[in-house]
Amino acid sequence: VKDQGKNHYQFYDSNMSALAEYRIHLETSLYRALHEHQLLLHYQPQVDVQTGDIIGLEALIRWQHPQEGIIGPNTFIPLLEETGLIMPVGEWALYSACAQRQQWYQQRNLPPYTSISVNLSVRQLLSGNIVHTVKKVLSVTGLAPQLLDLEITESMLMEDIKFAIQELGHLKKLGVSISMDDFGTGYSSLSYLKKLPIDTVKIDRSFIEDLPNDVDAASIVRAIIGLAHSLGLNVIAEGVENERALAFLKSLGCDYCQGYLFSPPLVADELLIKFNKLKHQ
Ligand code: C2E
Ligand code: CA
Ligand code: CA
Ligand code: CA
């Protein structure tokens, strides 16, 4: 038994150092990724439930790894946050998304009102620099502030709620809009909805995926939409994958939808093709 315990420990230990090694490796590669332009954005349309029009695009980061191909953000965003690399990467994403939106618009590929949504991490929001950064990006790209939407998650606000509210207020004064991402997954959603200067609530995919069959999810979604609307907020449902979910959301008066039913996130060129297809449907 003792031996087994020891072996078990050694196994665990060597695993741990392998993990640590892997993380250092990953960190170095991510640093290189940023500087060697291996990071890119995919774009996913946000659709008006009533008209079917595309009203916005969400920018989602990807890593085009030289050996491993395209890597999604769930594997590397946490590490970017821990190491602080999220600051330059986040600023790159913000700038690139706004610049892309402007380029499409200037080439007359997008209607003038199409907004661009960019995800912000907690580090960025609480850095003390975010207002300056957003102002700079708007001025360099020439994007109208009304067309920029910043997505934040509720859990990240809790780290310093007072400062978060203050910074969000300053951002709102610039004219940009704020969306509460992954809504429903945090623990104090309801009490903060009123206090936070936000425009839109994005209902988390976990509540949407089993609609309309899951009666609990259906009740929660109904309640969120009712509450958001009574506070004067817009609602986007994320992760809409089928017509039945869409029909149900429409019946509840949900404003906007996003999900594979309309389009997965796509690279810029593909997105444009998709956009024209959806437009002519
Ligand atoms: P999120 O903001 O909640 O983004 C939605 C995620 O759901 C995306 O995953 C998207 O590809 C996926 N998705 C969209 N529609 C559907 C659907 O119909 N079904 C299913 N099953 N999934 C769908 P992705 O691109 O892997 O992004 C994961 C998370 O990474 C994002 O979650 C966001 O929190 C974070 N992220 C992405 N880009 C950035 C960025 O530039 N900065 C920061 N700070 N975070 C980012
Ligand atoms: Ca998001
Ligand atoms: Ca989300
Ligand atoms: Ca989510």
C-alpha cells in the first residue's frame, strides 16, 4: 500500500512538472504568437429576431498555431489573463475588430449601422487604462462610438465593483455600448443589473441550448427577458442552434440572437460571403 502511495505520488509529481513545463512553453509561444501575427479574429453575426437582419458582429479571437492549426480562446485566454499578456492582446483585438469593421464599411460591404462587439477581460476593464485605450482606438480607426459594443462578464466585475461601475460609466460617456455577457451564470446577476451602466444582456448559451424542451431553462429565459425589458435593456440570446429555439425566443420577445443557426464565427472573407447570403434570404 505504501509503495503504491509512493508511486502514485511520483506519478502525480511528474505530471505536475510536465504541466508547469507545458505552461511555460505555452506562455512563450503565446508571446511569440502576438508578435508574429499568429492571432486572428473570427466574426459571428448577431441577428434581429423580428426582421432577420444582421445588426452586429462579435469578434472572437483565434490562434493560428504553426503546428497545431487553429486553437480556440478557451485554452489560452485564462493564461493570457494570468500573465498579463491579455493587455496587449486585448488591445490588438479591439483595434483589429474596429479597423476591420471600418474597412468593410468603406468597401460598402456592410450597412452603416452594423455594430462590432469586442470581448473585454477583467484585467483590461480594471487596468485604469481602458477609457484611454478605447478613445484612442476609436480615433485611429474613425469608428463611431455608437457602433462599438464592449462585452463584459459579470463575474469579472466583482473583483472591484465600484471601480468597474466607474470605468463603465466613463466608457458609456464616450458613446460606446456595454453588454453583459454570459448572463445568468454569475451569482448576483439580479441585484447588479440595475446598478450597472449596461445596454444589453446576453443570455448564456447554457440556458438556450435545450429550449424549448427544458421547462426550467424556458422559465429562466422568460424571466430574464422580462426583467431586462422592464429595466429598458436589450436582450441577445447566444448559442441559438435551431429553428425551434429561435421560434420560442421570438415568442418571448427576445430582441437579438446569435448562434450556429445563423452562422458560426468565420474569418473575415468567409463572413462577408455569409453576410451577403443571409442578406438576400
Ligand atoms: P463568449 O463571448 O461567450 O463567446 C461565445 C462562444 O460560443 C464562442 O466560442 C462561439 O464560437 C461559441 N458559439 C457561438 N454560437 C454557438 C452555438 O450556436 N453553439 C455553440 N455550441 N457554441 C456557439 P469561442 O469563440 O471559443 O470563445 C470562447 C470565449 O473566449 C468567449 O465566450 C469569450 O469569453 C472568450 N473570448 C473570445 N475572444 C476574446 C477576446 O478577444 N478577448 C477576451 N477577453 N475574451 C475573448
Ligand atoms: Ca462574448
Ligand atoms: Ca457569451
Ligand atoms: Ca457563454
